[in-house]
Amino acid sequence: MTPDVTVTVIVHNDAARLPRAVASVRRQTHANLEIVISDDHSTDETPDVARRLAADDPRIRYLRLPVNSGGCGVPRNRAIATSRAPYLMFLDSDDELPDNAVELLLAAHRERDIDFAMGAVRRIRVDNGRRSTWMPHLVAERRTLDGIGADPRLFFEHLATSKMYARAFLDRHGLLFPEDIHYEDQLFSARAYCLARAFTIIPEPVYHWYVAPYAPAGAASISNQRDRLDNVRDRVHVQRLVDAFLAESGHGALRPDKDYKFLKHDFRMYSGDLPYRDDAWLTAFADIVEPYLETLDPDAYARLPRAERVVIQLIRDRRMPEARLAARGLGHAVAPRHVATDADGRAYWGEEVPGTEWARRELDVSDLELETRPFPSAQFRHEITEIGRGPGACLDLAIRTYDPGLRLPVGPQRAALHLAPGPRRLVVPFRLSPVRPGVFEGRVRLDLAATPLPLQGFEGTRHPLLRLTQRGLSHTGLLLAPLDFPALTARVDYRSGTAPHRVTVEPEGHAPGRLQVRWLPVGVTARVIRPVVRRVARPRVKRAARLVTGVLR
């Protein structure tokens, strides 16, 4: 019997996770399918694992490439060439399909004549299990579109794995994955979106994407290897191929939307890492991206949030130290340290008014309303300038606050650190004193042994916040830490009677680089109390656990 759907599972040196991926296909509620394991010449136990899986289920075929291609395109194309079904799907060996994924997408094809159907992608963090939907606003409701022109935002949803394609559609256009390049999904999906006469979007999850943001460099996915300059080159190269396709296929009117997607998604992925790159890397990065940035539609820049435009322009102007500073505030409403004002009263990032009209347009931060926005939403910049170890479990912090909008009156300011690893929070008041206009400094001792923890203890990470108070109003902001201070670890015995924890204070190591505090219960709390309370979090159990804690203490 001819299968209805071919699901291709591509794999390379992933013997441990391949069975999980294949099992998710075998569990599908629509059973008339074939499973093609397309192996990009693995050198671990993957071939043996794949052959055992094929022996267990006649629906499974195993293909092994004679040499490693180094990407996803060749193993997918090989499977397309040998597939027997009228509909095709793709799965990576480290991911899974929800049990009804094939059934849902096939139903969309059978409901009406479309070229592909697509659904929601559920992202699952492997480090903490948290789940989220990839680009949820694009898959929020069921709809059928007559081409991507009806919603160019779909350029952001460039995953090939979230879709089921009609084989006739791929054959009609000779649509295959590009080979010998990374980010092949972006070109393949752009072509599919533009060439399709109609496609259907369904809101149900059809793909489980496992994300490992802190995987070791050698095990990180291609998209997470952003420290490699070849990664940057590949991403820019694919964008140029997409641009050429749009021009050649008569879809040039979509270029501003695609350019905005590049700036907002692709470039933005690198921007958050800039504080952790040295000058040589940043210079090479600018050499790669600047020629391509020159080709983008000006309106694509204008659609970005101001903070992202500032980072891009500082890179283009080769102001690397300032680019690092600006990147630490992305997405967190962190102010610049200083602004410069021109004769018309317009404010610009940094200490000098930019010299070119384009740079003035991009670095103009007047729209941030640094001087006038309500105090609770005002923008400040709080930085730790010194970290010292005090007595016991104490940290001595020197803090500098930048107020480029001059919102704070001259004189000492009431401030407090807030740290909340549980329902209650530790509040440590201190003062910030002016050292010059727009700059305040203060010192505070953070006693971690005074932190109120929940009964069952706490295992996790928190970042202290800094709160300013003025005329009955409060403002809470991030506390940025030095990027590379040595981690401090200690066993902390709490004065409140909570069982001991191992506490580590360290730099965040990614994103803005906040001060990070990690707790790990030890002793009875870890072995007995915490597992009981986590299983049954009822008032009686909590009271019993409190009693047991007191007895065992």
C-alpha cells in the first residue's frame, strides 16, 4: 500500500536521540506513512541504531550518505528523491512530532487544494523544561492564504520542519533544499512561500523543537554557533540568495519586509552577544555585515525599536566599545550612559553629535523621552563597578547609576536592592550620592543569609533588581554586573531557620549580563523536604513538612 505521508528524519552522529525522534513518528495517530531515516554519514553508533529501528517497523527505511555533507540540505534532498508518498514532512533527530501532527496537517490538505500546510512549533528548553510557541502571533488562528503577499510577516516563520508539503508542488517548481550552505531553511521557505498558490496555517502544535541554549560549543546547533564568523558569513550569504530569488521571481515588492525580518531576527541574534566579543571579532563581524547592511531598504531600519537601531549604527560606525554598552540594554529599557544634544535640542547616543545625516537619524534617542517620561517607566543605567566578599555570606557592591535624562534631583537618592527567590523578598536600602550631573554612586552590603526562602527551599536563579524612590513613586531596573568576575560559592546557613543551601554568585554569562545568584538546597531539604512538598503542595503537607524540618534540625 502506498503511504499517505513520508516523514524524513535527518541525523548525524545522534545515536542517543534518534530513537526518540523516530518513536514520535511511529506513534502518529495517522499510521499510513513511511519513515525515512536519512543519515549524513554518521561515524558514531547511529547506523546500528537506525538499522535496528528499521528492523522493528516495516514502515522505516534507512538511507546512509556515502560522505558527510555538513548540512541538512543533502540528506533531505536524498530522502525527497526516494520518497513514495504524495505528501512530505521533515524532522530533525533531536526533535519530535506531537502524536497527531501528521493527522492535522494531512486533514488541512484534504480539506482544500493547497501546496503546503503549516502549524505551530512548540519550543521546549532542555535545561528547564519551559515551553513556548515559536512566533505565536503568526499561527494564532486557522487561515488559508493565497501567497505570502497576504501576510509578509511569515518570513519570520522560516522553519521547513513545521510544514507538510504536497509532492506535486515541490516537483512542479523543482523545489529542493540548497546544499553546501547553512540556514538552508530560510531560502527553501522563502521560495515555498512565494511559489505557493495557497497554503493553510493551523494553530495546533505540529512540531516539538528542543532548544539547548547553553550547550557546549561542539554540541550546539548551527543557530547557536554565533561565535563563529563562518556562521555570520553563511547567514549573510543565504540572505543574498533570498534577495536574488525575490528579484528574479517577480517578488521584489516583498524586499522591505524581508529586510526587516533580517534586521529584527537574524542581526538581532548576534546583537545580544556583542558584549561578550572582543574588538578583533567585532571588527571582522562588521566587515562581513556592513556591505550587506548597505543594501537594505531604509524603511526596514525605521521599523526597528530605537535600541536595536542604535546597536546596528554603532557597529557600522565602528564604535565597538559603545556597541557593547548599547547591546547590554536590548529589550530591557536600559539607558545609555550619556547623551549629546544638538542645537535643536535633539538627543543622540554617546557623548558627541553624529557627523552624518544617516548616523544622526539612527542614533537619535529623542523618542526615548529620557527627560519627560513618567518616573516608573524612566530609563536609567545601573552598573556594579566593584564586587567584594564581606563577612559570612555577605557581598559588598559598589554601584554606579547613570541618569542621562537628569531625572534625579541633585543630592542623595533613596535606593534599594530587591532579591526574591520565593514569595517574600529581601530588600536592602542604601543611598546613591551624586558625583557629577547624571551620575550617582553608592555602596551596599547584600547579606545572602538574610534572604527569605520558602519552606521547601529554593533551587533556581534570580537576579537582584535596583529600585529608586522619588516623591512616592518607584522605579525598578536591571543591575548590570562586570562580565567576567570570578564566581563566588558558599554554603549558607539561614538565620531564619531554613535548611542550608549552596549559593553561587556569578556573572549572568549571556544576554545583558546581570548579577546572578543561584541556590541549590543541600542536606535534609534536598533529600526529604523539597521532594515531598513538590509532589503534594497542600497546606497540611506544608505544615507537616515544617514540623519535620524542625525535628530534623
